Amino acid sequence: MSRYVRFLPDRFTSFLIITVVIASVLPAHGKGIVAFEWITNIAIALLFFLHGARLPREAIVAGITHWRLHLTIFSATFIMFPLLGVLLKPVLQPLMTPELYTGVLFLCCLPATVQSAIAFTSMARGNVPAAVCSASASSLLGIFLTPLLVGIVVATSASAPISFDAVGKIMLQLLLPFVLGQLMRPWIGAWVYQRKALLKFVDQGSILLVVYTAFSEAVNEGLWHDTPVPALLGLLLACVVLLALALLGCVALGRAFKFNLEDRITLLFGGSKKSLASGIPMAQVIFAGQAVGAIVLPLMLFHQIQLMVCAVLAARYAKRPH
């Protein structure tokens, strides 16, 4: 029985599903939506402030020496993934609605995860210091690169009205709190680091708020009425194919650059994963005024699939002889 537990949704994913159900049955309306948007913006700003206060600059400085590995991971995250999304357009677009395909392209432009990439690398006995450095740097680079990539990839491939003004909004709503957190780190860094539960609460709480607000708006606009079941099944297939190709791509890159096994493991888990924590707040800013609920749905589905698959891969790597 225990071998099947890893395939079950974790607690946070269960909360996400419950939030989507609540938003589908009891969506916010009118002034309620406005109130939730204000609360959500404050929660997201607090989240990035705390991440800025907690992120040690030493981790990034210490990992710069392994630049070949980091550049390879960043290439997988910000070049390989967007190319896959665009090149697979003839296959993916007919399987789903235009909004869901826009969400798939947005997913491809996101930075890598931080916590889970490091956790799986550690579990698989990979290069953990390099994982910490690359994941942290990817999250920071994503603040700049994701809106630029979305402006190029999504606008040209999905005919979605994306403005490069989103870069400025990202800077104001996400980067500014992050920088303020970094500046305050000498005074509050240790306090924040010792209160991981607080960061986790703000992290997950802000995402749940964004999901509820986004899906409330989407449901009010007819999300489930306009999204047929075959499109949802097509989206599931698209996420599986995308992850499989990303994993194979990372394996091929690791062999091509002749990294050792520990570095190849770091590349596998760092280059194939996409951040739900960064993605949902960014979607709220980049796609303001659009059906954000449909756009973040691919990310939420991909998130759960990547966790299940990477858990199996990490367990297999962990069993190799020391």
C-alpha cells in the first residue's frame, strides 16, 4: 500500500483542489472580488518580502563557481521549455481551449521551483549546494525573464494580448518587496529563518487566495461551462508529454556536457520543474483583466504531476549504492 502513497496529492495540493471546488460552488462577486484582490496583493508582497529576507546571498555567491551546470539548468528552464511549448503547438492546441493553451505557454516561461527541486535533489543524493544556488537564482531571474518570455512566446503563439508593461508591474509588486527583504536581512533574516512555519503559511496562504480569486472570476465568466471535458483530458495529456520531454531533455544535456552523476541529478530536478509559488502570483499580474483561472489551471495540474513523477525518480536514485 505504501508504494501508492507517493502518487496521492500532498496536503497543499488537496487544499488547492478544495479551493477550486469552493470557488466553483461559492465564487466571490462584485465588491467581494475587489476585497480579495487587495488582500491577495498584500499577501503576495509579504511573501516576496519574507523570501528576500530569508534568501542567503552566500548561497548564490558560493555556487557561481559551478557556472556550467547553472547555465545548463537556466537554459533548460528558460529556453528549452518555451521552445517545447511553441514547437508542440500543432499537437497541443487542437487538444484544448485557447485559454488552456495560453496557460501551457505561460507554464513553459516560469522559473524553476525552489523547495521541491532542492528536496528531491537531496533525496536522490545529488549536488545539493548547486541545487540551492540554481533554484534560488532561477526564482530571482524569473521575475525579469518570465514576463519578457510571456510577452514574446504567448503573444506570438497564442494571440493573447500581453503587454510588456507587465515587467514594470512585476518589479513593483514582486521585486520591490524582495529587494526590501534583502535590505532588511541583516536585522530580520535570522528571525525569519527560524520561523519557517510562518513563511510556509504566507507562501501557501497567498497562493490559495490567488487561486480562489482567479477561479471566482473565471467561474463568473463561465470557465467550466466553456471548458469541455475533452479539453481537460487533452490538458492532462499535454502536461504528461511536456514533463516527459523536459526530463529526457535534461538527461540528454547532462550527458552531452559530461556532468558527473550528482550534477546530472541536480540538472534533472532543477531543469524540469516549474514553480507554482512564483507562477500564480505572476499570472495575476501579467494576465490582469483576463481569465486567469483557465491560465493557471495547466500550472496546477503540471505541479502535481511533476511532484509524483519526481518523487519516484528521486526514490530510485536514492537506492543506488553509496
